[in-house]
Amino acid sequence: MSLPVIVDCDPGHDDVFALWLAAGHPALDLRAVTTVGGNVPLEHTSRNARIALTVAGVEGVPVAAGAAGPIARVLQTAEWIHGENGLGGPVLPEPTVPLDPRTATELMADVLLAADEPVAIVATGPITNVAVLLRDRPEVAGRIREVVWMGGSTERGNATPYAEFNALVDPEALDLVVRSGVPFTMVGLNVTHRALVTPGVRERLSSAGTRTAAFAGELLDFFCRTNDEVFGMPEGPLHDPVAVAVLADPGCVGVRRTRLDVELHGTETLGATSVDFDGMLRREPNADVAVELDVDRFWSLVEASLARLG
């Protein structure tokens, strides 16, 4: 029995791999994709999600556009990593997957209410859409099995010294979701930085021999080059599919139950995720936080999904 999931994303190279893992893993049933302004503006993230599904031959999964920017701030983007269109590198095909006329909130609510069991949401960008859903449609909260979010860090950031990009873009949305009471898992840089695209990983993924794998190789050429230029990491970390792996193969990612809070006001620490592993604040635990990754097992999941999609 596969687990129904919605992927909320801002593609972005690594979001594309998250979509492919969600669509290609037999333990998951991808019910919908929603997009948000993040790595690049909404017009590009929405098109890129449709391209990702088109390349992989995924049909029948609705894609809806959501929030163009954060709840209370001006959108910050990351073209410096992902290129002007969000998927720098390959020549992008025209998507054949249509854009659903519903908003992201409407699509998510429809999927949640129509399902005969609670649905998991994997969010791989700023978590604005999920926050808007919980704010505007609180009656569907009980239909959400859990939210797994790629973002934050138990250590340092990648957009500021303390804040990871997805958290920094919309910290108010993250705070709303964390405080909502919906089961929440944070998959941060402390774990995703172990999902490095080494030469051996590149060889494994290309060996799938599929159209999807060939497109993946072109994406990784660009992504690894920009990560090298910006962060000095030629083996670029593929962050977002690690969040999908939490649901696809729970033994792949180790988590700890702890207290998670979001910094909303700090001059230097805005968007920082405060993870209180030692209980110093005497606050009730409210989240699971990823702390371990079985790297080989993770890449096996990605490799198998690329081969399965064709």
C-alpha cells in the first residue's frame, strides 16, 4: 500500500530530483504538485515542475501554482545557484503537463479531502503554501498525515551565517506551520550536505540509461559547477530528495524528537532554526529533526527511481 503524498516545491535542480523520487518510488503515490516562489520566481518554478514531470513521462498528476512570495516579506531568489530560469544547464523542453487552474491551496485542500486516508506533504522550498493552507483552510489540518520539510539546519546556514535559504525566505510561514500542531519533520543542511554528488554517484545515476537519467546528468553538470563557484563544493549536495526519502524509506534518514523554534526578529539570525536537542529551554518537543543519512541507501533510492521512470 503506497503512501499518498503532495510535493510542494520551487524547482530548482534538487527539487526536480525530489519530484522524480516521489513519482518513481513504489512506496509513494504522488497525488499533486504545488509550486511556490523561491529559488526563482513563481512563473519559472511552475513551468519547471511541469517540465520535470514531462521529461519523466509522469501523467495524471495535477500541478498548481501557489504563493508568488512570502507571507510578510519580499521574495529572495537563488539564481546564483540555479540559473535565471531555475534549471540552468540543459535545453528545456516545452512541458506537456498542463498547469491546473486551481490555486495551490485549492488543489491541496481538494486532494486532502478526497483521500480515504491522511496525506503527507513534502515541502522542498519556502513553506508559504503549506502555511497559507493551514491559515485559510484549517478544517483540512486533520487530513494531513505529516509535513516533511527540506530546510533549516542544526548548524550553520547557506544564505546567511545562521539561516538556510528556505527558512530565510519565509520564516513567518515556517513558524506558523511548526506551531500548527501538524506532525512536522525538518530535514536540514546538517544532513543534506552528506548527499554529495560525487563522481561515483554521477556514474551510478547515468547508468540507469533512461531519458530521465540523461536529463539529470545535464542538470547536475550545472548544479555542481555553481555549488563549486559559490560554496567551494564541486560535489554539490542534492538537498531536496532527502526529504522525500524520509517517507519513501524511513530507515534511510535518522531523526530525533526535539524542540524546534524559528528566529523571526534577529538582526543577524533571522530565519535561523533553533533546535534544542539538550532541552535547555524547557519547552515541549514539537518536531522530528533529521540527524543521520544512510548515504548509499539514499542514492540507491534515487538511482532506482530514475531507472523506473524511463
